[in-house]
Amino acid sequence: MKIISDEKKIKTLIERAVSKIVVKNNLESLLKSGEKLRVKFGIDPTAPDIHLGHTVPLLKLRQFQDLGHQAVLIIGDFTARIGDPTGRFEARKPLTEIEVKRNMKNYLKQAAKVIDIKKTEIRYNSEWFDKMTARALLELTGKATVQQVTKRKDFKNRIKEDADVTGSEIMYPLLQGYDSVIVKSDVEIGGEDQLLNLLMGRRIQRAYNITEQDILTTWLIEGTDGVKKMSKSSGNYIAVTEKPEIMFGKIMSIPDILIAKYFTALTPISDEEIDKIEADINSGEINPRDAKILLSFEIVKTYHGEKKAKEAAEEFERIFKRHELPENIQEVSITIKPRKLIELLMQAGLASSRSEARRKVLENAVKVDGKVKKDPEEVIDVYEGAVVQYGKRNFRKIKKG
């Protein structure tokens, strides 16, 4: 594929939803030069789902592909057994090889919703780490000092609190950096919380006499709670595999303050259009709810197609707009995780016992997000903002406990 060096597209690539570039002048020069770049993005299968937070750097990888550059997707099936220590307040529980394989089973299928998987070079870092000799590993450990690795804030905090920092965690940034040596990356993409890991990649490449990669870090996006970074552990995530109507509903539940950020990071809507939407919201020209309907439609369309997005929008319209919910719904704090409907009713305070919950469901008197539920044993995908209803007047809105 011919390399595209269109200045407007390059500007979008290096500025939109981007936190930092190292070294910006060099990367911009390379993009304009017509040289084909090897652009690396790594993801550890520590959980089975890719969520919208993961897609921000994946969308950036797709932009590089659209300009003709070579995307290199590294599945960290080896490093996932350690787990990235970034932002951790305690050591991760090591994953077994079986757990890692189970998690990565559908990773490529999910990533293919964003990037052109047929044009992507896919590598698994077990390819080289499973074969690495003790001599080679010792050589790698000599490329950085303990002080350099442990200066990161998460390690400093743990050491200060006398909490464990394992040797494998200290090795993690070196292993990730060695990936860049193996695939000879010119550019590495990652979330803004990955900056120290990506900088280690430059250091390790330099130590092996390889030209240092440029670094592009992308925004982190808050989850449905509007506070914490989107993650499975926080229960505030929106998986790319969500059913269209669930995805639509979850996006509608985000705080208004995140509308512009989600448009910018997760949709192809132009900056000019986003600026106008934001201005219209601020002036009262449009209701934030209407802006979120457009946002939800665009994101659902990306992962499920236009037909499913229209159906999800119509479903939302039918349930939430034509049958208006009360303005003030009692909130209940519970752990955000899937559970049986009868358990949800009890935890939401809509039933005092399993038998009462079962009876209410069998009476067709229970709805979740406006849908009548008929099976008391159905497992409900609970998320923050979901509305559970019994009869015509009893409503509960789920809040993360």
C-alpha cells in the first residue's frame, strides 16, 4: 500500500486523543517522509474482553494503517502471566497459561472490529520469551537499573507502605521493552499510563544498538461512573462484545461531562462537529441526552453495524423516552457483576426473599431497562445506571457499591 502523507490526516493522527509524543518532531518528519513505519501496540490478555478503553490506542493504530504503515499487534501471552504493575497497589495474582489462553481466545476477533486484521502483523511474545536462555535473560536485566525501574510512582508507593514488589514485576518493563527489540518497532502506541513502560522500550532498543522508537500515548477514558479509568476490575467498562442495546444503554448512562471526550476518542465525528455539539450543549441549544443518543449510535455502529445501531436507538426511544421514567429514581449500591435476576431483585430492595422475587418475575411484573423479564434464573449483566422496575411505581437505579 502506498504511504499517504496528507498533512491534515497526519495532524489528526498526532493530535486527536493524544496525550504525549516522544519525539514529536521526529515522528512528524517520518510521517511526511513517505517511509513505511513499523507501529507496535501490545496488549496483555489478563481478561477475556476488550473494552472501549482499549480501543483508543487501537483506533490510533488503525489510523497508522490507513496511512499505509505496518501495524504490529503483540499479544502478551507471556507477559500476561506476570501482569502489568502500572497503577497497581498490590502485586497481581499470577495467571496460569490456561487462563491466559482462555482470555485471548477471542482477542483477535475483538481487535478486528477496530483494526484491519488482515494487514496486521500479529505476534505472541511467548515466541521469544519461552525460548530465552538464562544467559540472554541476564543480559537483558543488565540493560536497566533497579533504581530506574522502581522510580515509578506505583512501586514507590508500595515500597513506602512496605507492600510487596515482586522481582517479576520489576522485570515487566524490560520484557515489554524487549518486545520492541524483537519486532524492530519504529513507533509504539500505548495509553498515557504506559509512558514509563514505553520509554523503557527506547532504552532497551538503544542498549541493543537499534534505532529508538518514537512513542505516542493516548488518552485514558473514564468508565460509566465518570470517575475511574475504564476497567473490568472497577466494573465501569463497556466491552466491544456487549449486545447492541446494552452497549447503547451503558453509553447513555455516562455523565454529561464525558460526552465530548467520548466523541473525540471513540468516534470518527470531526473535531468541528464535536466543538459545535459541545457549544450547543453549553448554550442550551441541545439537550445533553440528545447528544448522547448520537454518541451511542456512532459507537454501536462501529462495533455492530448501522442496522443494529438503529435498532438499539429505536429500542432506547421506545423504553426510555416514550415511557418516561421518574425524574428521581432511588439508587442502590451493589457490586457491579452479572447475577441471577432473583438475586438482583433482593439486592435492589424490590423483594425480601427468593420466593417473593420468583413470584414477581412469574407475574411478568419485573423489568430491567424497560424489558419485561420472565425467567427468575436469567443472569443479568448488571452495570452502573441500569434501571430495575417492579410494577408501575417501584424503580431502582444501580450504583456501583
